[in-house]
Amino acid sequence: MTEYTVHHLVSELVHSLGFTDKINEGALCEEYSEILNKSRTPYVTSKSLPVSYIKKLSEASPYPEEFLRKYEELKTKQIREVDPLLTLLYKIQCDEKLKNLLVKDEPNKINGYPLSNEKLNLSGKDSQPPGKDVQKQEKDEKSKKRNVPQGIYALPLWVNQRKSLSWDFKQEPRSDFIHCGPIGVLPPNVQESRLIDDILFCLVGIDGDYVYSKKLDEHEKLFLVDDTTNVALKLLVQNMMPMFSHYSTIMSFVERNIHYEQGLVNHALSAAMRTFLKDYFVLVSQLENQHLQHNLTLQKLWFYLQPSLTTMETIANIASILTKVWNFCIFSMKVFKS
């Protein structure tokens, strides 16, 4: 700990105690920092644990090589608490009675966390029903499991369970018969109007009646159009299908990286993608307005979408590459652990 760190901590302590109104804060901090630096005992690393302690603990560990590597790493960083902690673990390892007691206490834990005195009623008072403090503690424990910073709660489970909250395509089993019948029995002008409706839905992540998605794997979807569609109209719709795929890839990446444990870089990248998607949604709303006024055809729709197609493809490629890298890292970690 440097003298600047000591001075900063002393300043924070003086400010918290409220002494700044009575005396000069700067002079007081300088005085106490000097006293603390003089009275501070330097940490001597020459004294180390007996080799027998480390050997016995490594033999008892399920991963002895990892244990020794981590011990050497912590000793190199001069962490003071390493030796006292290993001494305590060594004494526990040597005391069979204490080990048996700890093993017997294992069933008294809930979800991997020990019961508090309040739950065990060790204080002698009548137990009280759980209140806001207990609920807050449970939220904190859930946040710790997901590596969420303290004071920031993890997203609830229903965010992932309620699929309708997603702006990506919701995968539901489709019936063999569409409720409105095959589109091929309709006149070409009516087919075009129905197809434009479905395309506008697919542009914002909603399956249509005649243009819909089919999930291939976790991150890829195949888009299909009704087989009875007029050939010329079907070709125009197929030209626009890459836009649906790009939108799905981008939205999947954004929704997956809204969690706090994904890190600031992923948050910033997702925020930038969402900023672009706002302009994209404005374009879709303008196209929908044209369709409601009966001024939109498939040729016009394809013409208006072409300028955005290249940009969407670039952003989707970035999201796809990052997703593949992330999946590869997870797979490599599982291989190393096994």
C-alpha cells in the first residue's frame, strides 16, 4: 500500500466522521498519514509455511497441480492472508473430529449457503416471518452467482422464460394447415398485399402466415415462403429474406448481451447496435405507413430495403463472429476442465 493510498483512505475516514467542519482537513490527513506510515509493519515474505503443510493440502485437493500453481501465484503477489488461511486449512485437515462435524453440517445448508442464526433460532427469540431483508439477501445471493456487481440485481428468470418479450422470432410449432388457407388460391394482387404484410412482420422479428422462420440451431434460422405463391412474387420475397436473417442475428446478439456479467465492451457494442436498429425501425414504420395508404408494392419495398441491406449484413457479420468466438471459448474451457 503506497503512501498516497494511505493518505486517500485517511481523507475518506476523516470526511466520513465529520471532522472537516472543525479542523483543517488537509493538515489532519497529512499528520495521521505520516503516523500510520511510520508505525506500519512491513510484510516480510521470507517466512513461509512448512513444506509438509502445502504437501498435505495438495494431496487432499482434487486438483493438486492447480492448487500448487495458485499458491505460488498468490505468494508472488505477496497476499498476506494466504499463509494464515492455509494454516487454518491444515489444522482442519488434521482434525478428524472437526472434519466430521463439518460434513454433518452440510445437510443444514440451503442452495449452498449456510443457515443464518435467525433461521436456526439460536438467539432464543421467536422466529419472525421473512421480510424485505431476507428477500434482499436472496437477490444479492442470486447476483453473486451470476458475477453481478454488488448493488445491481440480476435480471429475473422470467425474462428468459417469457419468449414473447423477445424482439427476435418466437419459435412455436406451426400447424400443417394455415388458418387462412394456401396463398396460391388468391389473385396475384391479393397475394402481393398479404406477402407485404408478412414481410413487414418479419422485418421486426415476427413470423407471418406465408413467410415464416424455421430454427436450424441455436443461432441460425431458415426463412421459408408458401410453396403455392406466385413464382414472380416468390422470387421477390426470397431477395428480401437475407434482411430477416441479418435482423435476427443482430437482435439475438443484443438481447443476449444485456446481462451485466457480459461486460462493458459487450454493453457498449450492443448499445451501438440498438442505436442503428432505432433508425431501422423508423424505416419499417415508414414502409408500413406507405402500405396502409396502398402505395407500396413488392418492387418498391425491395427498392427501399436495398440501401440498408449492406449495413445490416456488416453488423450481422460482426455479431456472428463474436458469437462464434464466445462459443469456442466456452467449449475450450469445458475441454480443459474435463
